[in-house]
Amino acid sequence: MNEPQLDQKINQDVTRVKNSVKTLMEDGINKVSKNFDQSTENAEAWVNSNVAQLSNEFEESKGDTTSTVAHATSKVIKNVGNSLSQFFGKAADVTKKIPGDVGVKVREYPWVAIPAVLLAGFFLRGFLMPSRNHR
């Protein structure tokens, strides 16, 4: 093999290697691009799935909370109603023992019992608590 043939052979080999490297680079870039696109699609699907799941769980907990609050509210209303009826019953019993028209008025109008009891409480506090000197 003479020198010009050797140069031609080397040039052909260099060209073949350049083309192979170019092809490998293009294939690598295409694979990376394809993998990136797939990863993006997978990430979007994962996010959408988790958002939907969180939304469903939020709706379930919202329903549970609503029913719990409704149940608790009904119990409170029932207990307050029972307590008020007990209070008015006891107030009626106490007013039966009071001589004069005050007892009759309180028995006829149960809502009068609340201010009457408050006034009695203030008078008792005034008698039982020592006065304070303010400077």
C-alpha cells in the first residue's frame, strides 16, 4: 500500500467514524428527548392522579366533618333544651315558695326567672364579698 492509498483509506475511516459518531449522537439525543417526554407525561399523569385522590379524600373528610358537626349540634341543642326546662322547673318550684305577687309573676312568665336569679346573685355577692378599697 502506497502513501496516497493509505491517506485515502485513513480519510474513509475518519469519515466513517465521524458518521458513526454523528449517528450515535443523534440517536442518543433522540432517546434522551423521548425519555424526557415520557417522563413528563408520567409525571403529569402522577400529579393528576394524586390531585384527584386528594380531592376525593377531601370530599370524604368534608362529609364526615359535616355529619359530625351536625350530630354534635343536635346533641348540644337537645342538652340545652333539657337544661333550660330543668332550670325553669326549678325556678318555678322556688317561686312557689316566694310569698306575694313576685312568685305568681315568675310562674306565669318563666323568662322573668332569669333576671330574678341574676338580681338575687348580685345581692348575695354584695353581702358575702367584702368591699374593696380603691385608691
